[in-house]
Amino acid sequence: MMGYMPETSEITVVPPWPFFVRPVLEALENSGSKARQDIFQFVINASPFSQEVLDATISSGQTVIAHRFGWALSNLVKSSWIIRLSKGIYQITDEGKVWLAANRTTDLTYSDANKIFKRYWQQKSSKNVTETPQQPLSSHGDQTPIESIENSISVLVEATKGELLSRLRASDPTFFEKAVIKLLLALGYGGAEQRGRQIGGTGDGGVDGVMDQDALGLEKIYVQAKRYAETASIGSATIREFIGALAIKGVSSSDLSTIPSGRPKL
């Protein structure tokens, strides 16, 4: 069995949830019952976690260590190694004491945890419902299923970003200009009435769109939208031309939107 808790060295990586099984049982073995927060505090105090480990969070804002502790607690309840006396109050059972007595120095791995706890996840809601084959409690290293889902979503988001940029670069100028106007409106420009329009085209004077900031259209933001290849950068001449177009119109508010690979050199 793999150990996760060095006796003296600091723990710099959040352990997987099976690591917390033994310290949870230890927190309860000499007490009649204990509150969840007290159990958690015992676990934290019993292990030399680094501050970085204690501060790490998942997307919901919950700390990773509290999240994985919660999974351990849930599995211990399902296995009847501990029982929940009331909301947030737990007590160790004889089964839990037996396992703890035989595993004082054991840090569970995922393989061990699946062998021990998997059978407690077998649920039959009715005789007419076909039972779904149970999957391992985790197939993504040290992550809980929720963490695996969050990471998978992050991968999909990044892939979508890349695909969106590729499509925008391949789009025609008119489509790109309209997309930029819609984006700026979604960001809150153009006021509550969403006043913005594309004006690009032949003879546009270097301006592709305009957004009214008030009902009368007295305050305007002029927009220029430029598509660049992935390896291209914004040239200083492009920005100077846009500034010149704004000067002719006598305006002071503007936005130049583009998808270059680097920053311009003015």
C-alpha cells in the first residue's frame, strides 16, 4: 500500500480522498460522537499540510482538502464504519474500530478503496430497474469524480476557445465586424437599449462600427475590427490610421478589436 503521510516532511500535494479514511476514524475512536467540523480540524492538525495545500480550491470555492475529506466521510457512512447520529454529528461503529485496529499505519490507495467501498455503492431502487454496472470511484489519478468533471469542462472550454478563434480568423470581414459589435454590446457597451451598429464597408473611413452611449446618440464609441493570422501582429500603421479616422470625426472614445498573436509597437 502506498503511503501519503510522511512522519516529518511537509505534505505539498493534496492527497486523494482515501488518505482521509484512517484519520477520520482516529478522530472518532475515543469520543462518543463528534461534529463534522471538529473531525475535519483533527485531520488537519494531524497531518503536516503545507499552506498551499490548505488554500487550494475547486471551482465552487470549497477547498480541495475539505472536498476530499467530505468524500471520505460519505464513503465511511455508506460502509457503516461510522454513523451519522444527526446533522453534522458522527460516531464510529464496531466495524470501523475493527478496521482501524488492524490498519494503524495504513494509508489507503484508490485501488484499496475501490476493493473496500465499491460494494456499498450497489443500489437497487426497484426490481424493475436494471442495475447500472458500478465504475471505480475514480479513474483520474487523485481526483474525485466532481474534480474530474470540472477538469473535463475546463478542457472543453479551452478547446472551444481555440475553435472560436480559428473560425473568427477564417470568417469574412463583414461577419467579423458584426461579431465584434455583438461582443461589445454583450459587455455592456451601447447602454441598456443595446444601441450599436456596423457601418463598415467601402468608404467607411477606417471605422467599422459605432455604439451610442445615450438615448440621443450624443456620446458615441467608434469601433474598428481587424482580423489577423495567428502568426501576425498589429502594425503601428494600422493604429495610426484608426486614430486619424477618429480625429476626422472629432471623437475621443474608441475600441480597436483584433485577434493578433502579439502586441503592437507604436
